[in-house]
Amino acid sequence: MSEKGTRLFGVDPLILHEHYEIDYRHSYAEDSPFFVGLTKGKLLGSRCTGCGYTYATPRSHCMECGAPTAWYELVAKGRVHTFTTCHYGGEAFLHETPFTLILVEFDGINTLFLSRLKGIAPESVRIGLPVVARFAKTPSFKVTDVWFEPAEER
Amino acid sequence: MRPVYVISGGITKFAKAHPDKDFRLMAKEAYDYALRDAPRFSKDMIDGAVGSYFSDHFTRQLKAASMVQDYLGLCPRPSKRVEGGGATGGLCFQSAWEAVASGRMNCCLAFGFETMSRVNTWKGNEFIALASDTNFDFPVGGFYTGYYAMMVQRHMHEFGTTVEQMAMVSVKNHGNALYNPYAQKAKRLTIKQVRESPMVATPLTMEDICTMSDGAAVCVLASEEIAAKACDRPVKIVGVGSGSDVMRMADRPHGKVLLLPHERESDYVHLKYPGVHSFRGGRMAAKQAYQMAGIRHPLEDLSFIELHDAYTSSEIQTCEDLGLCKYGEGGRFVESGVPFLPGVDYGMSLPKQGRLPVNPSGGLLACGHPVGATGLMQAVFAFWQLQRTIDKHLGDNTIQIKNIKPGSRGLIHSHAGTGTYITVSILEAT
Ligand SMILES: [Zn+2]
């Protein structure tokens, strides 16, 4: 289909096709070290320099006390806090369905981390399942450069 | 602050698409309905307006509310747009309340609309998912049903909530809508049919989820003086509250429950709150609105509730946030029959059927969810309920809450994102 030609869906009322697209120059700004970390196989969280609250996500200032946070490296092993398998999705992700989303919990860390879970049948996923982070060999500088897979249970 | 009343309202029929009407005309239809419904009310009484629509992506027209303002012939009176995701309509209602309560206006129009049919359903889902963190959440597979599915999985884990209890909400709300001609998706369902409909994100099926809509709704809010002049049976706004939560679900704390007056800390010794199973912002909104309205026991003090059931699961979660039952009891609360309408046959046994109807209109699940209009639609249904005019407007009296008398109260609840903005407003019959 040509983006220049006019395509009509109906004449009464008159309904026509419109295309819209835009490119952005997107900065990760203060969160940049997190995405660089992923390219080195490191999952970086943020720990408050004031009250010690520990986030599993980037956040340059603490929402508890307002003090700056410092980066720290998360242990790449955690557990499934909750999960779902999506059989539909937003248009951008429809071709990837079904995929499994999880929130990961880490020992001693106050908050969770949203990621994909791969390498397991959807019906085998359960809350508490030990998982381990895996990193993309060829980074795309997106949060999807990290995902989780089931860890060996001891 | 001075007392504020709802004196009129109007709704267009919510539908999958209204290709023959743009957003201006939809808003105009709802507005004209409201003008006609209060015979002594006239356009000159309106001091200004607040407009609400959620998405510039769906509309692809920035400042669309300005175009409604001019279409309704309200220029050069004050106007602004309010946006807050799914809670846009509820925030708009409260913004109009603020204008009148503060004395800035004597009469303020709240109008809301959404035109979601302009893109396909999955593109629409993508637009909505842009209301999650676009660096950390959206790229992972941005999909609101997925987010809600994760929340309810945790709710099920914490409290033993079942998919059948969720399905009962779907049966109830789609069933209620059979008596509401404004609804988009009325039907009689069974628990089995809900569970056997296509799986969208485990455990939520197609029948656990509201649909996208085109539609508009308006509410007219006024001072006591205007209300007495223009309206035979105004409805008083006796409580407003709102709350918020952290954008990324992952960042939500696991702390202590925000208690309502009828609860005790000992009720929740082991519960880590809100986590991802509860909506702290909804609890905050309820707490404020109850305090303002003097409500101590919501189950006894309210006659009905219209709440934001974008998902069957979120209705269960919200019943807990509103303190209709304790945290963790939402599933059993539904099973008991309390939130069903009395006198309607849902095809199941409901021991306490009809004690406090929740979503008598059919809610978002069945009425549809044209985002900017939704919270105002709830306000209009609540207004009609408390005026005892459901029969007049719907042509059917089935969902009219019986025993509404002066002082009876209804609650409306509007909710955005994964609980990032939430409003609760309480209306009272006069
Ligand atoms: Zn801190």
C-alpha cells in the first residue's frame, strides 16, 4: 500500500487512511549507566545514600527521602514475584506472543524488576520460581537487553 | 468551600465506532441532552467548562477540548483540559467541583470524550501502554492487560482469589447492562463462558476485560443557588478524594496498610502493602472522600457504587480498597452476592444478593470505556440513580436502586494506569 496515494474506507461518511510516523532523539539521561551496564552483563540498581532504601530499578533520587542514590550491581539471581503469559499485546509486540512477563524479587532489595521470562513453558511458571538474568550478546540499548530464565534449583 | 450540586447530565451511547460523528458532535449530543433534561437550566448560567480526553494519540488533534468549547458555543468563557489516563473523567468531575466549591464559578460544565475507533484494537492497546514507563515497562511488552494479570496473579497468591470469582464480576456487569440501553456490550454469560473465552493474559480472558469505545458524557455542576433555580432534584456532592501511586509497578513499596476508620492494624499483621496486589491510591482517595462525607462504614452508609472495572480483577481489588470488605476478602465478597443487583436472575446462587450493588450500570466491562468520558458516565448514572430517574433515562427501571431517599449516597470511582491516579467522589440524594 502506498503511503502517498489516498485510500478510502467509506464515502458516507467519508473515511480515509492517514499515516503518521515520527523519529525521536531519545536520551536516557541520568538513567544511562543502567543501559550501558546491560551491555557489560550487569544489572544496576540504585541505593539511597541517605536512608539506604534499595531499588531494583534506576532512580537517581530516593522517593522516600529525596537524597541522591548510588548505583550498585544486583545479584543476577532472584525469584518470580508474579507473572503472566500474554497471548495478545500491543501492536508492537503482537508478533512476539505468547510471551511471559514477570516481576522479579531479589533478596534484601526493597523493590522489584519487570522483565521477560524465557526458556520455560508458560504452564510451569509459578510464584517463587528461582530465576537468573541473561544478557543480550548484541545490545540494542533497551531494557530488553536483559531477560530472565529459570535458575537451577538447589 | 461551599456545597456543590450535580444539576444535569447526558451520555451518548457508547459504541465501538461512531464514524458519522466526530468528538465535537458526540460531546454536543451529550450536552444537549443535559440542557433539555433540566428545563429551567440555560446555557447563560454556565460560567466555564472543563474538558477531558485521555489520548492525543487517539485523537491526533492537540487541544481538541478547545474545539468542543467552540462547538458548544461557550467561547470566550473559561476552559481547560484535564488529563489523567483512565481517571481523566473522574479528575474532570472533581476539577469542575473545585471551580464551584471555591466560588470561582457558580456553574461549571464537565465534558469528556474519546474516539478510540480510529486505530485497530492492538494499536489502541499499544497507545494505552504508552501510559506506562516508556524506558522500563513499555519495551518489555507494554500491555495493560498483562500488567493487571500480574497484579491479580499476586492477589490470587496472597489471598486465594479464584478465576471463578473474577468471572462472577463479568457475569454480573454484563448482565446488569441488559437493562441499560447506553451499554455497548450487554449479554447474559455464565462463569464457564467467561473462562472459555480466549485467553488474553493469564488468567484474564476476553470477558474479564473492558473494550475500547467511542463516546462522550457531560455533567453540569452548580452552586446551591443555581441548583435550586435550575433543577427539580439536584444531587449534592458530599465527598471528594483522590490518590496516586508510583508509575512503575516494580517500584511499589511493601509496607503497612493505609487504614480506614473501621479497620485496625491488627487486621493486617502479615500483609505487605500495597505491593502489586492492591491500589494504595484508591485507598487514599476513599479515605479522604469518606472523611469529608462522614462515612464510617461504607458497606452500610452507601446505597450503590459505580467503580472502574476495566478488569474483573480490578473490581475485586477496588472493593477492598474502598473498604467494602477487608483486604483479601474481595473474591469472597463477590461470591456472597453483596455487589449484585437485587431481583435480577444471574443464574447462580447468591446468599447476600443485592446488599450493596456495584456497577448497576454494567460498569466499564459492559458499558465500554471511552476513556475521557468514562468517569463522567459514572457520574451521570449515579446522578440519575440518586434522582430516581433511571426509568426516564434508560426506559427500564430494573437497575434503579430501590429505597433511594434524601440522604442516600452513591460512590463513583475513576482509576488510571496501574493505579497511578484514582478519584473517589460521593454523591447524595436531596
Ligand atoms: Zn532515601
